[in-house]
Amino acid sequence: MAQKIDIKTVDEVAHLARLEFSEEGKAEILNDMNRMLAFVDKLNEMDTDGIEPLIYMTDEKNVMRDDIPKETLTQKEALKNAPKKDSDYFKVPKVIDNH
């Protein structure tokens, strides 16, 4: 059986993760963490001798097209319908505030 997690461990993990929990929240986290440990402990009961690690969930392979560079729009065409532009670039409102 896996080691049980106690409130002290929950407090230490919360501190390391910079989390704060109410007492009720700590009790829920404690229960969840102990359930996770019990699940992992249950997995340890399985005989995995001779079983290869699973790297991918499927044997499917990605079929990718060749990456062939080509010009689809000229700069002039790309800027043609822009509401605001100068000779080379789109003009957009400032979105970062320096406060």
C-alpha cells in the first residue's frame, strides 16, 4: 500500500505551488491526493514484464505535404483591404498599456 498523504504534506505542496486552500479545500485536496496514490498503487499490482512502454496512443502516422514555399499574395494585395496601413505595414491600435 502506498504511503498516505497527511495535512502537513498538503500544506507543503500548497506552499511549493504557491496555492492557498481553506480548511474544507485542504480536506478535499487531501482526499483527492490519497485517491491518486491509491490508483497508482493499484497500477503497481499489474504484471508489466515484457510489456513495451506506450509512446503513442495510435499507430497512425501523420501524412504531411511537402513544404514548398510559394508567394500567394503580394504585399500590395495583402494591404489592399486593410482599414489602416502605410506603404509597407498594417496599422493597428496599441494594445499594450505601459502602466
